[in-house]
Amino acid sequence: MKRILVVDDNTEYLQVLSNVLSNDFDTIKATGVKDALDILQAITVDAICSDYNMKDGTGLELLEDIRQKGINVPFLLMSGDDDYLLEQKAKLCGGVFCSKTDCDLIGKIKELINSET
């Protein structure tokens, strides 16, 4: 089973998303950028699904940091806002952007992971 790291400082949203994804993936939860980076030092994942705006940084900073470290797994950056500029920045770093309010968010996560790994 493929392993996905889900990163969000909203613990309720993190739990719900992780529960839904756990039917198809081994889900690992992180509550922020630092927590995610600590986890990535200890284990390997097949994909990362991260919120954009968190208390200890942004998902875009996480994406840039892991790319600099040579971690090239599929990365989905999520935000409550449908932001074109943020989408472009994510693409520049090799990530994919999706609004949290997208009615097919789960489908997009599955498609990303299954097509790129």
C-alpha cells in the first residue's frame, strides 16, 4: 500500500482527510511544516498532501524545502482559496495545487498518487 504524508495544522480537517484516504493509502499525519520535515527524516513516503497556510510556515515552503533535499515525490498543495498565483508557484516547484473546496479533492489526490508513483 502506498504511503501518503498528510500535513495540516487544522487537526479536525487532518483527521477527516486522513480517515478518508486511509481506505486506499497508508496515511501518516503531520500537524505542520516542522513536524512534516521531522517525519520525512525518519521515513519514506510515496506522496505528500499539504495545506498551504499553517502556523509554522506554508506548504509552499515545505515543497521548496523537500525539493532542495532531493525528495521528488508527488506533492499536492491544498488551500481554502482558489489562488491562480499559488497554483503557478506550486507548479514551478514540481507540485500540484488544488482547492480544499474542490468537490473532487479526494479523486485528485488518488489520481496524482497513482499516476506519478
